[in-house]
Amino acid sequence: MSQHPIPNQAVGKLRYPTPTSTPTRKEKFKAVARTAAEFTGFVIISVLAVTGAYALVFGG
């Protein structure tokens, strides 16, 4: 049951279409925008979950 961490090459391939060359400004922006969108979605879902749990426990 040993879990292997993802090697850096695989992460680079996921993040950028061309891992060997340095990413262009557009590719960098896309990666940052995607990360920001995921983070924002995670925060919204977390807030909704906490609010829903609070409403359930304390009866709204």
C-alpha cells in the first residue's frame, strides 16, 4: 500500500500543453485562471456546506 507521488514531468504535462518549452504568457494565464476558478468554486462550496450544516443543526 505504498502511494507514489506524481513526478514533476507528469504535473508539467497536465499543467501545460508543451512541458519541454517554457510556457507562453497565454498558457501561464490559462493555468492561473483555472487554478483561481477551482479555488473560488471550492470556497463557495465550502461556505454553502457550512451554512447548510449550521441551518440543519440550529434550525435555520
